[in-house]
Amino acid sequence: MKILFNSKMFNKFLNTISNMGPGALIAAAFIGPGTVTICSISGTNFGYTLLWVIFLSLIIVMILQEMSVRIGIISQKSLTELIKTELDNSFLKKLLIVLIFIAIIIGNTAYEAGNISGAILGFEAIIGTFSYNLNNININLISPFIGLLGFIILYKGSYKLLEKTLIFFVFLMSLSFIISAIITKPELNNIINGIIQLRAPNNSFLTILSLIGTTVVPYNIFLHSSLVKEKWKKKTDLTIAKIDLFIAVILGGIVSISIIITGANVSLLNISNAADLALGLEPLYGPASKYFMGIGLIAAGITSSITAPLAASFVACGCFGWKSDFKSRKFKFIWITILIIGTIISSTGIDLIIIIEFAQITNALLLPIIVIVLYYIMNNNKVFGSYTNSVYQNFIGFLIIVITIFLSIKTILTLFN
């Protein structure tokens, strides 16, 4: 009887695993080169002290993305579509749609260049620089290769292919960063203290803002609601979707923590990105160590360079009422445009600072607004019935709204200063 029970449990587990997917895309989206870089800097500058920030960010992500999952499966609509149909105030609706469109399109274009540049840094840490000088413009030859790879995966127009590809890269990325952390032989007590002790060392506030900002990503809320309705059509699939989300968020958290641990155990003074950290591992832990960090950075860059234009396409189609279909010309036009611009910017080394700052400002403005709208929609009995938020979820939501408003104000003030 016991053997039969175990067999059933194992088959149920295998069935759950075979139905998973969108969570891997969300993990791929928030563990990009930006997250890898800021976690590297956090580890080298503050050791294990800011691990609690990652833990707090993951709780917020779990709560917001769970609502996004319910939106996609229960309503079979994306968040953008529900904003257009469920908000009563016409002026507010149009203003919100415009803000969402500008923030996601411009923001994701800027981040796309950063994603591809991050993958380039990973390649360069392992194999060196490949560039060509054209009329005094230094063109990086790795960038078109990454752009072409992203183009092929997205142009195939198959959700299953996209899902399997990103699951592979997320697994590769996770394995690489976890091995990098294990190589440094961290102290378990220090890790636990970093998670449970809420400390903010001098000059750490900007790093805290950055850690939260690269983990709690507004476009992931839109992307997730769109992806789950592509994969799952029945309300009974909600349990599998939540397990999928839980595994993805935990995996993403382990990756972020692993990078911070790695950075904390590398005694280098000048760390500006994860590639520096990869090179810094070599003299301390042997020649092979830099490859694990470099491969992880490559995988993080490639996965994010695929999900950023994909998210922009879903949002743009929702804003204009276009069909959100992988084979739709309008859907393809959006992601192709973002991918091309991102590839050109990353290959020529154009200074992105103004565009990125604008993207951060729009995202900082967008996040609390989206969280407020998200909670408004999730309390709509007409759409969700028994799947609306509970009193407990609304209370937690109120705290998240307060936190996101505070973070947005501080982010904008910091950028202007």
C-alpha cells in the first residue's frame, strides 16, 4: 500500500513538472545581467549583509505574480486587456494605457541593450574580445550573434520551443551561479544572519533600491498573465500554475543569493559588473571558476534578451487591442524592432545612461500604479467570483503599495540627484 502511494505521488510530481513553463520565463526575465551585476556589487561591497533585501523582494514578487497568474487563468485575459475592460474612468484608463505603453516599450528597449551587453561580458570573460573597427566606431561582433540567436528562437513562433529553450538556459544559469557560490566555500551561519538580520550599512541605500528594483519588475506582471493564459485554459490548472511560480521564484532567489555569496568571498576593490567578478575568481579558486560565472552571465543575458522584447509585444498588443499571437505580424513587428535596436546599441557601445535613467523613472512611476490597479482588479467579483483577493491578501497588498510608493519616490529623487 505504501509503495502504491509513493508511486502515485511520484507520477503526480512528474505530471506537475511536465506542465510547468511560464515560471521559467519569469525567472529568466528578472535574473538578467542587471540583477547579476547589482548582486555582484552588493556582495563585494557589503558581504552577506543585504541578503534580507533579496528575501523581502522575493516575497513581494511571489504575491504580485500569484495575482498575475490568477488573472491569466481565471479571466483568460492579460492584465492589459482587463485594464481596458474593467476600469470605468475613461480618462484614467487612457492615461494608464499610455504610461504602460511608454514605460514598457522604451524601458524594455533600453534593458534589451543591457541584456545583450551582459551576455557579451560573459563571453568576453571566457574567450576574450571580438570586435571590428569601422570608421572609428568599434563594433562588437558578439552582439549580432546574440541578437540572431534571440531572433531565431522568437521567430519560430512556437510557445513550446520558447518554453523549452528558456527552461534549458535558466537551468544552465542556475547551475553555473550555484557552483560559483559553492566554490567559495561560504559559511552557513553568515548566510542565515544576512537573511534574518535587517541591517543597512553606510552607503548601502542605493544598492538596496537597486536590488529590489531588479527583482520586482513591472513588466513581469504583464508578461505572466499573458503567458499563463497561453498555456493553461482551465481553472483547475491554477494549482499547477502556482507551483510553477513558487519553484521559479525560489530558484531565482537562490541564484541571486549565490551571486551575492560569490561576490562576498572575492576580495576585489573594483567590481563594476559580473564579468569582473568572474575574472576575480580565477586567481583565488582556479582557472575553471571563472567559466561557471561567465556561463551564468551568458545564460542570464540570453534569457533576458528573449523575454524583454516578448513582454513588450504582449503589452503593446494589449494596449492597442491587437491579437497577442506569436505568428501575428504586429506581434512580431514589436519584438523584432526592440531586438534590432537593442542589438545595434549594444554592438556600438552607445552610452545608454540617459535612456536607462528614463526607463528607471518610468518603471518607478509605473510599479505602484500597477500594484494599485492590480489590487483593484483582483477585488472585482464580477470577473473573479470566489477567486478574488481575501482580506489577508488585501492587507498584505496595502503594505506592498506603501513600500512601492516609498521606493519609487526614493528612486526618482536619487536619479535626479
